[in-house]
Amino acid sequence: MRERMRMLALLALVLGLAGPAGAAELDLTLSTGAGKPVSDAVVMVRPDAGHGSARLAGPFVMAQKDTQFQPYVLIVPVGAEVSFPNLDPFHHHVYSFSKAKTFELKLYGQDQTRKVTFDKPGVVALGCNIHDNMAAYIRVVDTPFAARTAAGAAVVRDLPPGPATVTIWHPFLKAPDNEITRRVTLPASGALRLSVSGDLKPSRLQRGAY
């Protein structure tokens, strides 16, 4: 009996290391009405079954380099601490007046870093008090199932099967709250492919849209 219990425990460990049982993935493509792929959109999946113990892994970094924020859009979970390293040979002064997080990182120089904790979900628009052309966004999400589009494509993995809500956000998406929502049913295994179309508003600070 004891030997059988040991074998069962070993089998459970092996299965656990193999990855989530019955995990699915969402393969999403986002393009404009003219067929151009849209980058830097955030794809969030909220399964009706919840997310269990899944978590988005850090570290989370929003750098300042070449008088730009890098990346243009950063996805972080609620409660995440984000580092803001200055990699330029001059000072920056980072700020946000967003409802999800209002903060100010006063003048700091090359190779210095400041940190901010983001404790509420939502959109945080960033700027620099010295360089008006600098802009970026932090999307604080309440689901671990999130990804950013590159060349119009994003893959969200390790999803539990069943009904779910897919939300797509981009800072210039022509939609209420800059979001498009779709209801889907995730398969027991394999990939669900979803194509979505949405146009963007023009902006002089827009980067990485196409």
C-alpha cells in the first residue's frame, strides 16, 4: 500500500511538471478595417472559471532610453512594482495623472532608477515633464491571462477550458473606453483562433500602431 501511494505521488508530480491539464490557448489577430495589423494592443482573457493560482511573472520595467519610454505599452498585474530606470545621459521627470495611478518621479539622472507600485486595475498614461514627445502606457490587469500584440498577433496560453470574456485594449482604439469585448468558448485543448477588426484614432504621440 505504501509503495502504491509513492507511485501515485510520483505520477502526480510528473503530470504537474508537464503543464496545466486541459490547457488551451487563444491565438488572436487584430487589424484595422483596411487590413493593417495593430501592434501594442493588450489582450486580456477572463475565464468564467477564474484563474486559480496563475500569475503574471515579472520583473516589470519601463525604461527611458533615446528620449522614449520602452516599452510603449507595458502589462502588469495589480500590486506589481515597476522599475523606471533612466538609461539616457540626461535627466527625466516621469509623471501620470491617471485615475488608476497618479504619481511623480522628479528629476533623476542616468543609471538611476525609481520604483512605483500599481495597486488598482486600469490604464496609466505616462509622460515626461521635460520631453513632451515622450508617451507610454501601463495597463494594470486583474487577470494573469494577458498578452500584447506584435505585428497584429498575440497568443495567450495555459487557459482553462470553457466560456470566457476576451477584452482588447489599445490607447487609440475607436471604441468605448478604447476596448473591444468578445465572448468565446475555450476548447479543452488546442488553440482557439480569433480575428478582430478595429480602427485607430490618429495621434501625434502614437507609436507602434502598425
